Amino acid sequence: MPRVTLHDVALEAGVSDSTVSRALRGLDKVDEGTRAKVKDAARELRFSFSRNASSLASGKTMRLALLFSDALNTWFDSSVLQGAYEVLSPAGYDIIPSTVSTDFELNSFLNRLPYDGNVDGVIVCSINLDTAQSKALKKLTIPVVGLDSRTIDGFDASVLMDDDTAMDDAVGLLQGLGHQRIAFVGWPAPGDFRFSSQLRAGAFMKAAKRLGFDDGSVARIDLGKMNDYRSPDDALSAAAARLLALDPRPTGICVEVDGFAVPLIAELKRFGVRVPEDMSVIGFDDTDVAAAVEMTTVHQNPVEMSRLAARKVLALMRGQTLDEAHSVLRPMLIPRKTTGPIL
Amino acid sequence: MPRVTLHDVALEAGVSDSTVSRALRGLDKVDEGTRAKVKDAARELRFSFSRNASSLASGKTMRLALLFSDALNTWFDSSVLQGAYEVLSPAGYDIIPSTVSTDFELNSFLNRLPYDGNVDGVIVCSINLDTAQSKALKKLTIPVVGLDSRTIDGFDASVLMDDDTAMDDAVGLLQGLGHQRIAFVGWPAPGDFRFSSQLRAGAFMKAAKRLGFDDGSVARIDLGKMNDYRSPDDALSAAAARLLALDPRPTGICVEVDGFAVPLIAELKRFGVRVPEDMSVIGFDDTDVAAAVEMTTVHQNPVEMSRLAARKVLALMRGQTLDEAHSVLRPMLIPRKTTGPIL
DNA sequence: TTGTAAGCGTTATCAA
DNA sequence: TTGATAACGCTTACAA
């Protein structure tokens, strides 16, 4: 099956190559009559552009890279994929996902980028860059937007969640329900990175302080990295054990992500701790699972966040300037059945 | 930031362009001394290949298209993305997801493909092709593998689940628990397509017959398409209402997908039907949500299926032949807490 | 409004 | 083992 080229269409339509190019790309300064003729020929021959050739000639690749630090089938990452696809695909862009799980991989990615020319833009997801990495980004000629990153440094644009306010809401709910002793349970992240973990734990401590909890009544459980455990179940047991060992034992906890909070509740039950009678639990994300078990959680919408980020790269790739380069979204606390008053 | 080209490296290393190309691609017939020299120059200049130029010259794009009929952030599709990424990325391939939701879109995709030359292969996911479409595929010069499709017609290779056996297991469990009246609840699929719905409904009816249920004791609820409803909640209410209207009312049901089964259970509870006391429910997929609510379901592993499919395209793209082009995987019934004996 | 021709950055063929 | 040189399929000045 020999490739049908622009030239074939030109021959068929009886015009020059450049006219075909112009006609098919919808440029002006083309007689509508010839355009119709060309389109007919193209349709008949089933012509479609070689993106490679177009890219090579024009310098635009019409491709965008999405960089993740976790698996593509996680709730957050797959939502980002979908959101980005929704806005980029109609604009004619292909999206190309990649993942990195170590700083080494991240650095290779970042180092290759500036000289690479294989994509027109990048969305970087849930990755916190260090100073050197941010600096590397600044040298790029293609736009890079950060999504769910800690800082906006180095990014041409970004979309972040306001974790502080969310945490105020969450801790505020526990306080309002009468809880005096509270704790934060960090999620053992996969890979080398610390994600936003440190962020949420820090936000929790700040919120607690702001709301008047004293040091003795606030605990923080840091479980390290997932790789430190033989299995996710082990991490879960560790979390439950450490929680119950706390003295005084907290009656209200925030768990960094829903995906860890839901099985933790089951694990707690196994230890004889009822939720919410003995302990109130608040998660973060509002995934399907959280909704299914009616867990109180902090809702965020990564599809929407990603659409916004994609609109930003798109504008930047088109050479436009953004009126608001850096957006901060407000997550929303959804009280459900895993939080209750002190009995 | 001017692009660093192969030529720049050649200049730096004091050799010809072609030598750089050969050296960097690891081809033989290159003196190891010069190769080292070239590599040094490349590293120093931070050179990386332009995929576009390589593709144009070589005819290989090193890109693979993934075609879905549903959103990228669904459980199944995102798992496929991840599985494919795991095997194709190390092999140097980029993966490019696209979605189609109408037959028209599907046809445009298929028609463009053969003359397109923008990808080296395609994985088609959960899409049932009609005869004309299968025929169109056969003309392609790039390999196309089907994943979770109804038939293997037109595909160079495929990975399917054995829905029949799974259904035998599911219906068998209900029967074993003493249920005399059973029903299948179809999931109102989004978009134009019917996915594997018809397949599972059909498999259910067959399994029931095989196990000795007579026509009067088996019901099948077809809810049409999601687009027919104002909201997913409406579809849910419709399902529950139709179920309860059944006379005699079934005591055991199979629901096409977990994602519909879980909220349906909640809806049933609202109607005063307890699960499993009044009605046993079996789902399909074994998603996180199913596990979280301890629902009996039929487990399948789309990440693993996708890895297998990806290995197949990869081999085909490399011109190898497959010893087993078409694989059928066996799903597994996981009994949990939504099924119980007749009380 | 249309055509000519020079790239774009590689690979591949053929000589050397 | 290396080096010219002609593709690859398109875009884009510039000329007509």
C-alpha cells in the first residue's frame, strides 16, 4: 500500500503541491473553486497528511507530552489524561503520556527536552521540581505548565489546588464535631518522589495550629515510601498499628488520599475501632471509591484541572499570553458518613 | 535555543553525518573509537534525535495508536493505557491515545489509517467492528490488534476474555445458593456503541439455559444507552424500578459492570431491598470500588491483557510472527458479600 | 491566486 | 569502516 502524498493529490487536481497544502489547511488566498477541486481529489485518494513531514517542515509537532510520576491508571493521572485529551484533541494535538519514577529519569527527561523538538509543549503532573530542575525549565522555548505541583517556579503556567484552605475545612469539621485529639496519616507514595505529601501533612499541621490545637493533641504519622513495605497491606497494618499506639489516641484523623483511607478504615475495623463511632476519618480526592463507601473527603476535580492546564498550554503554544498564568483552585469538603461527633 | 542536529554532532566529532547516525543508533560497522568520540560529542551538545526526521527518512514512526470507545479515565481504558505503556515505552515507542464515540468517528479513523503513516501499529479497545470495518482493517499494512472486542475478524492479533465461562461461574453461584429466579441487568453504555454489552447479556442467557433455568425464571433488563437518560442517576432509578416490577421478582442478579452494580445496590436499598438478604448481586470487572464495598464480582485484569496485546503488536511491528495470535483469557469469579443463600 | 524551489533533520544506498 | 548524496513528504518564502 503505497503512501498517498500531497503530490498525488496535486497531480489528481491538476494544481501544484503548495496549492494543495494551502487548500487543505484552510489557508486563505486560495480560490474556493480550486479548494473544492483539491478537497475532492484528496477525499477520493483518501489522502491524509504525514504529521512527520509537516512537523519537519513547519517546526510544529502538534504533539504534547504529559509527564506523570505515577502509573497512568491511577485516579488522578487518568483523569488528567482525559481532561487534556478533551481540549487538545479537537485542537489537532496528539497527547503523549510518559512517566518517571526517579529523579534520574526526571532529569533525563528535562535535559532532553530543550533540544528535543519532538513536542510543542509539556504538562508536568504532580511533580515537585527542585531548584536546578526549575532552572532547567526556564531555558525551554516550548511552554511547560505545572499541574498539581508544589511551586510554580520554572513553569510558564500552572494549576494548583489550595490545600491550605481545604485542610482548614477538614480540621475545622473535626473540631466542630468535638474532636480534641487529631492526627494526620501520610500516604506512602510509590517511587522516589514525595509528591504533594509533604504539602498536605504540612498544611494539616498549620491548620491545626491555626485552629488552636496544641502540640500535644496533634500527631502526624509518616509511613515513608511504599517501596519500604513488602506489600500495600503491610503499609496499611503499619498505619493502623501506629495510629492505635498513639497516646492519647486521636479520635479524628485526616488521611492523605482516599485510596489509602478506605482500606485503612477496614483495617481499623479489624482492630476493633469503629468508624465514625470511635474514630472519625476524612480523606482527600473524592474518588469513586470514597463515594461508594460514603466517606467524608475533600473533593477535587482533576479532569477539570487538566482541562484548564491544557487550555493554558494550548494558548501558549499558539503564542498567546495568558491573563492568569497561575490558577489556584479551591477544593471542597464533602461531609459524609465517616465523620461524626464524639460519643 | 537553536536545535542541535546530527550535523552539529558530526562537526564536533569531526566525522560525517552518516557516521554519527550509525554510531548513535548502535549499528555495527562502526569503529568503537569513533563511536566513543561521537557519543562524547553528542552528550556534550545534548543532542537528541528528531523523531520526525527519523520517521520521515526511515518510514518507521515509533508510535502506536490506542483507540478507545470510552473516556480515558475509565477503569478499563486507563488500565489498558498503563499496560501498553509498560511494554511499549521501554521498546522506544510512544503511545498515542484517541477515542471515538460514534460509528462515523470510528470510520474516519479506520479510513484514514491505511494511508496515514503516522503510527506503526494500532490497538483497538472494546470496539466491535462490523463486517465492512473488519474488511477495511485487512487492507492495512500496519498491524492492528483487538483488545476486548467481540470478534477477532480483521485483527492481526487479539486478546479477549472468555465471557461465557465467567458467566457460567456467576450463574452457577446463584444457582448453588438456591436462587430460582435470576436476571441480568445491562449497563447503558455511553456513545453509539454497544461494547460488549450484547455479549454479556447473551452469555448470561446462554449460561442460564445451560444450567437448566427455564424461560419464565430468567429476565433480562436492557436499559438502552446512557444518552437516553438525563443523568446516570435516572438510569439507575430506571434499573431499580424495572427490576422490582419484575413478576416474579428475581432474587439473584448479574449486573454488566461493577460501576453500575455498586450504585444500583445503593438504589435498591433505598427501595427497601437489602443485599444480599433480599437479593444477591454479582458484578463484572472487580474494580477498586467493587473491592471496597466487598461486592461479589468477576475479576479481570485489563493491565495484564493490555501488556499481552502490546507484546503482540510489538512483535508484529518488528516483523515477527506470533505463535498464538489470538488469546482468550479466563476471568475469575470472586465471591464476596453481596451474594448469599435464599433466606 | 498560484507555482517554483529551497529547506526541515534524518536514513539509506552506493562508492570509496 | 567511512563519506557523499539522494530520498522522505511537507511548508514557506519568493516569484510569477
